[in-house]
Amino acid sequence: MCPIHLPLACEAQSVFTALLNCAGAMVDVSKWPLFSLLSTEELATVRQACVFGTSANEVIYITHGNEVFGFGLNSSSCLGTGDSLSTIVPKKLDFLRGKKVVSLSYGSGPHVLLATDDGQLFAWGHNGYSQMGNGTTNQGMSPVLVTANLQNKKVREVACGSHHSMALTHDGEVFAWGYNNCGQIGSGSTANQPYPRKVTGCLQGKSAVAITCGQTSSMAVIDNGEVYGWGYNGNGQLGIGNNGNQLTPCRLTALQGLCIQQIVSGYGHCLALTDEGLLYAWGANTYGQLGTGNKSNHLSPVQIMADKERIVEVAACHSTHTSAAKTQSGQVYMWGQCRGQSIVMPHLTHFINTDDVFACFATPSVMWRLMSMEHDDFLTVAEALRKEFDSPETADLKFSVEGKCIHVHKAVLKIRCEHFRSMFRSQWTEDQQDVIEIGQFSYPVYRSFLQFLYTDTVDLPPEDAIGLLDLATSYCENRLKRLCQQIIKRGITVENAFTLLSAAIRYDAEDLEVFCFRFCVNHLTQVTQTGAFWQVDGGMLKEFISKASRCGAFKN
């Protein structure tokens, strides 16, 4: 049925999953507001993360040291922290210490499932329908190991619907449990399932390679690329050509002859990607989430984006009506419910990954997958420049200031600064030198200037920023001049106010002059008692007193 042999299909699926797992390397988690609660140091430790919950108000993240943390609203104890208290300070899940996480999913309660690299399955959170799989309906405040019917099985992937759960084992078996009002467990009945139960029927003897859940529906892809669905089908989300619920797995015959490589489920719709990069959609379309150009539901798969280049990734999750796709050249499209608007056709964005679509436009702004921030030692251009500043190993030029050397790269200086573009022309003597002596500026000031050219940032105390302001004025670096003024404004005190005012006048920084003048007037008594006030030249002192007098500073 598929144009490739079964073992190759399995291998292709494994490679595809691996690619997805490291596709988050360039993701900026700060797009999710909750991460603003973490310090720069804490963010640097994050290896994997998931934002979830009915209002995207919960976060679970895993560090490079395999420690698991949670913070946020903690609805139904879904953070697994051992209590039901909300927290804006990350709490460690000690029970999972040292476990390497390979898959994580969440429900609407929410409940959470987590699989580790050694095949263990953990669950916690809402459990009103036994979706934790531990045989009870008691809420799980801390992670519990789920073992019933999974002895000697290793779980490789988990998926959650609204209140039901699925697990995929390494040997291709699918297990389901929890809420079963529409047959989403695939047991042949609508009785809730308190423990993991192997899904059989049409899946018997077949090896699954991927699973996904809608709110109350379940889907599986087997190793030859066939797709099976079961559960709720009121909007056609099973793709079988009708809208009748299915209590056992049913094959999507409309996809016959196609080899499905990735499948994702939204609230009530599905997207499937073939091994040839073709995209199919079916199910609910109230918000245009199928991308067909209208809002009509489709009971069978329909191809979309046929006029676009090869699709390499699709994205959706059961708690939203948003869809996204990424093409071979890296273009990212979005459609469906996007910030309250219904986008009925795939819309080209400026994002570089599908995760950003959900951060910025999904409602709620959850993550559609467990995101990986593994960098594999990759550095962006900005990070590489920052790292190579003052590096003797790669530099081709040195500045000598106050007897100290600063190592730089001519090409970077010429790209970033007009002064250096002029300097490194053949008629300038400096262009032929390996070491350039700088005498008119101090070492901290000149080093800070060069570092600014590599990093776009300045880290100097206000007093040194005066010297940098002088340099920025001399070199016509207007952005640097503005940064210096900001540093000076934020660091002004009674003791240094008059010195800073003098500098602002000397370097023709009008906004800074006005700011410093007002500060001096507002603190006139204290400022006039400082040494800086009486050390200034007479002309400037006279001008200040005259101007302050006109402002009414000496009136009783």
C-alpha cells in the first residue's frame, strides 16, 4: 500500500520523530509570558518545556541536569508539586529527579502524562475519570508510576485527550484509558477504563509508530503509513466519511495509497502529513482550521496547500482550533482560530517555527508539543560575535589602551562602525598596523565601545559612561550616545549630578542636559554642597545660577 517497505517506514518515522524532538532548538520561550518569571540564569538551565492549561497558566520544564520543575496556577494539582497551591516560583518534582523525559502530554482537567527514556510512565493531576490509569478517581497531587497492564512494556510516547489517555510502547502497542463516553478508549463499549488497556480490533497484530488525541477522539499511525481512528466523530474528525462515533479503531480508507508520516489533532480536527510532503485535513472547521478557504466541516481527508512547496511539519493540539505548517524552505503558515480571528486559508507568517504560532496566536497560547531547547553547541550569529569579542585566537587586530590590549576583528569593525570603515582604507596608516595605540580614551571606555560593536549592549557605571558619551560623540555613534544617556539618567545621584550636567553640556546632549538640570534644581541645596558644584568653571556656574534663578529655584 505504501511505496516503501515496512522496516523503512518504521525507520523513517523514527527519524522524523527525532527531527521533531530537536526542532525546537531555536525556539524563544520568552514568547510565552510565564517564562518572564524566570531569571536569565534559570532560563539557561531549561532543556525541555511545556506550557499548558485552560488559560495557558501552567508550566512544566526539565533542566539539562534532568530535574523537573513546575509553576503556575496548578489547577487540579496538575503541576505535580504535592499540593494544590498556585506558585510563581518554580517547584521541583523530586519524584522525577534524574529521569530523562522523552514525551509529555496534558489533558483538559488538566492531567499530565510523562514518559522517560527507560520506558516508565508517570501521571498526575485531574483524575475524575481515572485518566491517570491508577484505578482510582482520586486527584493526583504528585507523579505516580503507572504499571497496570504495562509490566515488561516500555512506553515511548504519550497523548492526552480532554479526559482520556494513550500510550505507545516501543514494540508498537497502543494502550488507552480514562473517560470513554464516545468510545475514545477503543474498547468496544462506552464504559470508562480505570487502567491502561491494549487497543486491539483493527490494530491487533499491527505495529503503531505514532498516536494523537483530539478532545474525545483517538488516532494512530501504523508502520506502513496507514491511519486508524476511534471515538467521537460528530464533526468528522475520524475522517471515515461519516459522523458516527466509533467504539473500536476504524481505518481511514480515503488515505489509501498514501504513507502518513505525521499526524496531529486539534480540538475537533486532524492534519496528516505524507512522506512526500503532502498535507491532508479533516473534521471540524468552524474557525477555518482545515485551511480549505471556507468553514464547512469535512468528513473525509481533503488535500490543502497543494500549491505550496513541500510541507515538512504540521502542528495542532486538542485544546485549540489553531493549525500551523512549516515548508521545506522554512516558511511557516498558520490558519484557524488566531487571536479570535478565523483564518480560513493558510497564512504566511514571519515566524521561523510552528511553536511561535501557538505562543502568539493560539487560544489558549499553549505549547502543541513538549519543546526541546537543546542547542547542540549551535550559536546564532549574535551569540558567536559576543563569544569572539577580545579573543586572541581569532582576532586579526589589537588596540592598545593604557598598556592593555583588546583583540578585535577588522571585518566586524568595518561592518558595524563608519569610523572604522574610514580608518581601514589604504590611505590611513592604521590600515597597515597590527596594533593601534589609543591615547585619548581610557581602557574601560574604549573596551566598552568595542564590546558594544559586538553585542549592542553597554555595561558601565554612570561616571565612565560620560567618557563613552564623549567617544560616541566623536565617532558619530548616535545609538551608543543614546544608550550612554540612559545609563547616566538611571545612575544620577546628588553627588554626581553636577558632573553629569557638565558632561551633557560639553558633549551637546540636549535631552540629558535638561534631565540633569532638573535633577540639580530639584535637589539644589544638596547639590550645591558637593565638591563637583564648586569645582566647575566660573562661566558654567554663572550660567547655571542664572538659569536656575529664571526657573524660580531661589524663591522662598
